[in-house]
Amino acid sequence: MTNSPNLPILWTFRRCPYAMRARLALAISKIPFEWREIILRDKPAAMLEASPKGTVPVLVLPDGTVLEESLDIMSWALERNDPEGWLDFSDAKRREINRLIAQSDGDFKFHLDRTKYYTRYEGADPQFHRAETLKILHQWDQRLSHAGQFFGSRPCLADMAIFPFVRQFANIDRQWFAAQKLPALQAWLEGHLESALFTQIMEKHPPWQDGDAPLLFPPQNP
Ligand SMILES: N[C@@H](CCC(=O)N[C@@H](CS)C(=O)NCC(=O)O)C(=O)O
């Protein structure tokens, strides 16, 4: 197998919000890595060997350590280099940040999945779940109305861990989403989607194949 020694390998899927947040943290920390794009319905054996649970993102470190949870990958990257201070908060604030992310990964994602993929959940009523998701978005809109980001005027771990999921929800029905009264949240989302950082981590790549030359991130200058 072609490998880039000494670089972490990220197994990733462009449109997965969990993989997006891992790529956001790796990109801001400026830790170079090998990008291995996958297709969810056709996961490479090499990825499943490293992480049999079969979800992306997966980060394989040069010493063989495997990180197979997006939040672990974010923490790993930011603990090494956190130039924008995404983790630069008191312990009490960090607990608050973790609670907000838990609400997003928990209740918000629960209702988002049952709005977007309602056919996969027996008896799920997408209107009910959309309304429940909206209740959470109203809380977040209120919070964002103070200073623009969840914990002040600068983005932190919470903003970056959560906005890919709000994007996923907004994309279910963009017209409906735009018609909701969520001005601070809509501006916050728009700002992140238009950022250079997000553009950088949303580059399109073909799925990795055994024998491919390593695709390095950040891209190497010609
Ligand atoms: N808790 C995991 C969740 C990752 C996850 O569920 N990723 C989805 C894609 S968005 C996945 O890989 N699903 C497996 C599949 O669809 O086969 C994390 O935070 O990394």
C-alpha cells in the first residue's frame, strides 16, 4: 500500500458533518495529513482494518494509534496547535462547551435524522421532528444574538463542532430554513459556510484507491 510515512492518515467523506469538523480542526491546527476520501457504501478494506466500526472520520497516527471519534480528532489536533484559541477557555466554560456539543450530537441530531431520513425510522413524523429541531435552533439563535458566536465574538470548538450539522439541517429545505426567524443563527451559519477555512476543507477529491499517490493536506504548492 502507498503510504506517507510520518503523516497521520484521515479516512473521510466530504459531506459527512462529523468528518467536516475533524477536517476543520486539522486544518486550523495546520497539522499536515494524508486525505483519503471514501464512499460510505464501499468502504476500503484498509480503513475497516484500522477501524472495524466503519464510521468516518478515522485518523490513523504514524505510531499506529487510531482515533475513530470526530471529537477525539478535534481535541487531538487542537491540543497540539490551537492558533485561534478554539479551546482557550476556563474549565467551567469548557464544560459548558461540551454540554452544548452534547445537545447538538444528542437531541439535535436525533431530530435532524428523523426529519431528513424519516423513511429509515418506523413511525417517524418528519413535521414533528422538524419542529423539535427548530426549538433547539431558536435557543441557539438567542445565544448567538449576543456576540455572533456561541461563546463570544470568536469561534470556538462549539461553533466548529456544531455548524456542519446546522448546515445539514438547513440543506433539507433551504427555502423553508431561510423563511424561519433565526437571524443570528442564519448569519452565523452563512459566515462559517463562506469562510476560507470551510472552502478549504470542502475540496472535492475522488475516492482513495490502493496504490494512489498520497493526497496531502494542505495541498502542496506546485
Ligand atoms: N460518533 C462518530 C459518528 C460518525 C458517523 O456516524 N459518521 C457517519 C457518516 S456522516 C458514518 O460513517 N456512517 C457509517 C455509514 O453510513 O456506513 C463520530 O463522531 O465520529
